[in-house]
Amino acid sequence: MISAKNLDKSFGGIRAVDHVSLSVDKGEVLGFLGPNGAGKTTTMRLLTGYLEPDAGEIRIGGADMIEHPMLAKAKIGYLPENAPVYRDMNVKSFLHFVAGVRGLGGKKAGEAIDRAVSVCHLEKVFYQSIDTLSKGYVRRTSFAQSILHDPPVLVLDEPTDGLDPNQKFDVREMIKEMGRDKAIIISTHILEEVDACCTRVLIISEGRIVANGTPSELRSRSAGANSLVVSVGKAASQDFRTSIEAFEVVAKVAEMRSPIPDAASFRIFPSKGQSPARLCTEVASFAKNKNLELLEIRTDDGRLEDVFRQITSNKEAGR
């Protein structure tokens, strides 16, 4: 549904997008991550036809964005950064205006507006001036315009920006639901959003794609991935470590800073072919037999935040 090949975009002497290629299929929610200034928003503006690339190819649902921009743009719902809306309109008049721009009129326009208002929970502010709305409701109104024509492709730039925790949850659930039969790209700096609703992740740094995979695949690149975290009382910590290091299922034991007062914490890595779950069972059984109180024991799948920092560094980005 979304295909971009070798996109380049420069502003003066600054290369904002550097040979970026990506694709998104129907039923896929792609999280598009990167540090500030990495090229996320510029890439999304290229994909939606807001900007024209210096080089490269963009196709939306098979339509060429350069050769047939109206056909390509008709397939896209776009939620830009900062939720631009006409603040002198009320929600009703704004959505009717957008429906007209999208070629919807009469009964079809009414049905489309009713659906978008219901999905975005705008009923109680439907007749209210946009200028009087909270930031969260302005964002919802802008989200409603992006889905008004039921597009097969959604491009969402920071969709939960300015929303409270309950509103963020609602929007993420909407995205997951719509992601079943649409192709969706979400630009976000909120990493928990990736786990909440994304099926795949792209990370961009200095205009280049530096990572592509599922959230779990990226987490597995974390230094602490597939390990066991255990905390015990300081008095028993040395004996515990010495005993655990002798286990056949243990490859390495590293001491960590403990979040628990008067405790020592360890990260335990399983030996080759052993799982963190097996390791957890062995350690718990050992503690029970020795009447040793475990203050904490948990498996660690890795942290996306750690991986993000690691792969957007100059060293790993190849710059």
C-alpha cells in the first residue's frame, strides 16, 4: 500500500532524507522512530505529497505520487504535526468542509462525519468552536478529518501528542483496530506507543534508515535482553552469586545497581541454548532449597529505549 524507494530531500546544504526506502502492507502498523531532526517529519511530508522529493519514487496503493498526485493523495488520511485546523469554525462545520474537499456530499458526507465523530468521541463538542477546545480535543478533531473518507492508508505524525493517559489509550486502541485493514505509519517519540500498537518499527537517524524489525526483534538487540534479574539481601549476596555462577545453565552474572534498599541485584545471562524461563526455574528452586528470600526475580526481554539510544548513536548509524 505504501512504497518509497531511494528518497532524497535536501534543504540548502542539509540532507534531511538520504536514500530512504520503506514499504507498508495492508494490515500493518509501522512505527517510525528517530531523534529530533532525524528526518521523520520530512519523510512523512514526502510520502503524503506535501513535499516533493529531490530524487526517488513514491507509490500509494499503486498510484505514483509524482505522476498522479491527486489519485495517490485520495488514498491517504494525513494527521500532520501540531494538528492544523480552522479555529474559527466549530467541529461540525470543519468536518463538513473537509468532507467537501474529499468529494463527499449529502448522505455520504453525513454518514462519514457521524462515523468519524463516533470513533474520535467528539459528540459533546460537535457544535463547539475549535478555538475553545482543549489541546486534546483539537487533536481528536484533526484525527477525525484524517479518517473521514475512510482511506486505505493513514500517515499519523505524533497522533497522541497533547492527550491525557485515557485519551492516549483510546487513540492507540483505535489505531490497532483500524490497522487490521489499513496500512498505517505512525511517527512518534513515545516508545511505549510502539509496543501498544505497532507491528513493525523503522528507526531513522541523520536521514538514513538504521533499523527495521518487529518490536521484539529490536528489543532482542538490547544488552540485557533474554536475561534474568534477581535481587537478594546484601548479607546473602556474595554466597548467592558464587553459587549461581557455578550453574551449568548460567553463562555470566553481572551486578546491577539495586532499586531496593539494602539489597544486591544481579543480571544473570543463560548459557547457550538455555532460556530465561529455565534459568528462572533453576534460581527459584535453589533459593527455596536454601531458604533464601528473593526480593525480586524477573525475566528481561530487553528495552526498546536502550536499543533506540544504541542504534541512533553516530557509531552505529555509520556516520
